[in-house]
Amino acid sequence: MTRTARVEPIREERQEATVVSGWRVVDVTDPNLPQEISRHETEPDAIRAARDFEHETSLQPGSAPDDTQDYDASDPQGGKELP
């Protein structure tokens, strides 16, 4: 089954300021039961991990093909390995 991932910041409250200390990838296929997949130091690393997670699950038998709707439109291949 193709899964959907979301990238979100990890926030820490510090003396009247909120600091982003990292980024997490969350499986939100079931919106009522989100599950953290991984944590990363930078947002680009987290985005790559989310894309890889979605792509890997789309390759399973019976899965819908992965789409590129949330990827950078300036990338002619939409971040995917297309023929």
C-alpha cells in the first residue's frame, strides 16, 4: 500500500523563544494514527527520507503509483527516477 509521509519541525521551547532542533518524518497514511518514521538534523535530509519512504511503499504489489504533487515543480522529473 502506498503510504503518505509528512515532514515537520521538532520544536523546543527555550526562554521566550521556540527553536527548531531538527526535523521528523511522520507516516500520515492514517490521519488518526500518525507514526514517526525518522528524525533528521536538516530539512532537506528529512524531505529525502519522506520521498524515499513514499517511493518504496509505492513499489509494493497492489500499491497505487507514487505521485509528485508535493515536489519541486522546477525539477523536470519531479524528484523521481522516471524513464
